[in-house]
Amino acid sequence: MKNIKVKLFTLTLVSVFIGCNSDFGDMNVDPNNPSEALPDLLLSSALTSMSDVAGAVTGALYVQYFSETQYTEDSRYGTEQFSFDYWYSTPLNDCQAIIDSESATDNYKAAARITKAYFMHMMTDRWGMLPYSEALQGAANFQPAYDTQESIYKGLISDLTEAVTLFDANSSLNGDILFAGDQSRWVQFANTLRMVMALRLSGVDAAYAQSEYEKAVTAGVIDSDVMYAHLAEDANASPWYSRFITRTDYAISNTMDDMMTEKGDLRLLKFADPAPDAEAEGLSGLELIQGMTYGISNDAAGAIQNSAVSFPGAAIRSQDSPLPIYTLAQVHLSHAEATLHGWSVPGDPATHYNAGVTASFEQWWGADGTSAAASYLEQNPYVDLNSIAYEKWVAAFPSGYEAWAEWRRLDYPMLTPAVDAQNTSGQIPVRHAYGQTESELNGANYDAAVSAQGADDLDTKLWWDVN
């Protein structure tokens, strides 16, 4: 009898445990909190990181838009290793979560694929070979292989081509802080990315570059500027506003000041504020802008008073200043280069050069920019590829990573390296070295990438950088 009671008691406990375990399984699912993140929130999260690209400092220092006023190590190439962890763990992870989601509609998947391509394009233009085909798999693969830059570029172009076919006009796209759900703008943006990537390959795979460029243009690129809109609040302020809340670390460089002043370029008056000393002296016009000497030591920079130099203008330094992602000026200047190559794009180099310069003036001066551009073009007409390359450099301001990529590809304008450069070669960097943890946590794949590229330093040219 005692044994029977023990068995019955044991069976009762098991039954209670099984029943409770089943009940707890239901109780642990909160109907008000989905286990999978909502695609609109993920999309918003990913898109906010576009501000970090458009407002990045490092590339803008390399192309000498700005000079550092106190601690000048970055403009003297003192940092060699740059981690890419943030980009994989934050915006790319958000995009991949949408792409892999069973509940996300095709509209969200399309926007996520385009956004992912935007970030991966920026990244491969900084580091070269990167984890791509095996990336973003989470615990399934902690040590992804690095893909060649050629594979990444062509993979992204293929992904953009497919992504634009997914949009459904009968379905919504919420959480879109870039285009407010306008699918036609997403399509234009994707085609523009495809166009820019294709042109970047013109020196290394001309036939492929021409074909993809022409297809992208035919499919329809942007017809107005794509700007990242900041707000008049601390949480969504322009990064250039945030940098100047308590510090004054960045001034317009003497390189940009000298080149633009020589050409009588009134865009400089939007790029920079007047130097107080210049105002006190009664100077006017472009003479009010006084660039800071680029690439000098900390001590030399510290000896220059803030009143003697010009800081970035209100157009980028206000709390709600928008920053360019891609502009109509950049598109026309790209067309100018494409037609110079003989590619099948409507127009000719001079026409697109003029249109690009005019669009850039209008971007900064509004309606007043049209007449200012006409006067500028009389003094600075189209001549050759260097004309286009110079105007690309100006038109990309202040988007340093885009300008840095185009400067490396076209090798113009002629920029003099920092006089007190800290890197071994003393030359302007053409690549970022991988972060230290890569060699420690993904050693075999890291070693293979370094071997394939030749080195892992600031002087290692990217695959497409053949000039």
C-alpha cells in the first residue's frame, strides 16, 4: 500500500509539472510584445545610421574639407586601425533581420536590401575585402570568410537590381524616415547607388561598369537631392551641431579656402562662417573666409587663435541642418564623366558639367544659386576630366567618405599630404586597416584577406583604385 501511494504521488507530481510547464509556456508569451522586432522599427533604426555616414569626420579630414584646431592626429593620419563592428551589429543587423523576417512584407525587404547595400558600399570602400556572403548569420557563423571587393560590388549591384522589383504599390512602408514611404524615391535611390558603384569600377572592369551604369540610368535615378533630415532636438541633431556644443575642433581647411577662393566660388560662403578677425579688419566677400592650416602639429595648431579662422557654416552646423546622401549635382557630374567615356547616356560632358555645378549652387544658395552658377561657369568652364573631378570634390561637401572614394579613384584635385603626417609613408591614406579584434577572433580569414590585398595598412590600395 505504501508503494502504491508513493507511485500515485509521483504520478501526480509529474502530471502537475507537465501541466504547469504547458501553462507556463503560454504565460511566457506576451501577446502585447511580439517576439520578433517589427520591421518598421528596424527600418527606422537602420536609417538613422545614415547620418553617421553623411556626417562622418575621418573622410572629410582626408580630403581636406576641414582642419583640426587642437588635437590634429586624425588629420595627420595618426589612426590606422578602424573597427567595423558597429556597422555589422547595428544598421546591417537591423536590415538583415527584416530580410530574414517571415512577417515583413516585400516593401520592407526591398527597402532593407537597398539600405544594406548603401552601408556595405561605404564599408567596402573603406576596408576593401569584408565578410559579405557569410556575414550576419549570428551564432551560425562567428568566423565568416572575407569576400573580394569585386564580389561585394557585383553582389550589391545584383541585389539592388532585384530589390527594386519587390515594391508593391498596394502595400505600405512605415518607419521610413528617409522617403516617408515614397516607393518611387526608393527605386530612384537604388538605381543611383547602382550607378555610382558602376562608375567606380570604370577603371578596373570597363565593360561591366558601362553596362550597369547605362542600365541604372535607364531605370531612373534621382531627380532631386536625397538629404538626411535632422531635427531641432538633441536626439536627432546634425552631428556637426553636436560637435560644436562645447568644443571648436574643426575649422575649414586652408586647402578648401584657397582653391575655392581662387575660383571665386561663392559656395564657400555657405560652407564656412566668416573669421571674426577678418570681419574686424573690414574684409568682405570670400576674403572673410580664413582657412585653418591643414595637417600641422598640435602645438602649431594650438598657437592659432579661433578668431583667426573660419568654422563650418550654419548650413551644416545648425541643429536641424540636413546632410546630403546623394545629390543631383553628383548625378550630373557622374553623367559628365560617363559621357566623356563614350557611354550611352543622354547629353555630353560640358552639358552635364554645367548642370552639375548649377545644381550644386542651387543646393546651397536656393534660387539665388542659378545666377551665381552662371557667373562661376563663365570663369570656370568645362575642360577635361580634372574639371569634373574637382567639381565632384566640391559638390560632395561635407560627405567625406564619398569624396574620399572619388578622390582616390580620380586622383584629383591635387592634395598635399599633412606636413606633420604621423603614418609611415607620410601620404594621404587610401584605405582603413582592419580593427585589432579581427586578427584575434577571426584570424584565419583575416590572414587570407590581408594576403589577398597585399597588406593591412593605410597605404594598401583597393581593388578599383588603379590610378
